[in-house]
Amino acid sequence: MRNLLARIAGRAVEQPALAIALTLLVVLVAGAGALRLQPSAATDSLVDSGSEAFADTERFKDEFGEDPVAVLVRGDLQR
């Protein structure tokens, strides 16, 4: 493994234009892939749908709903 990395580093020093071009290609491909990602905070993306935690969460949503709750607190909050 060390020999392979040494050969790659030597090749990059000998041909810097090729190393830069390959690096840019990797960055462009990774960037294009990253742009296609869709973020999600859904419960099914956090736990396995066959797990006990997922079943408990679904049961909780059935009983209490899944709308967010805002709690307003008045008074001295230092105590």
C-alpha cells in the first residue's frame, strides 16, 4: 500500500497537469452527485422500518399526531 501511494505521489509530481485534471474531474462528479441529494428528516430515514423504535414512533404518532407543538412559558425562568 505504501509503495502504491509513493508511486501515485511520484506520478503527480512528474505530471502535475494530469493530477490537477483528475482532481477536477473527481470534484465535478462528486459535486454533480451532491446536487442530486434530497435532505429528509423523516423518521423512516433515521431508523430501520422493521425496528422496534420505528414501531413505537408510529404508534406514538397514531395516538398523539405528528404536528409540532409550541410551548409558551411565562415568568422567571431562572428558577
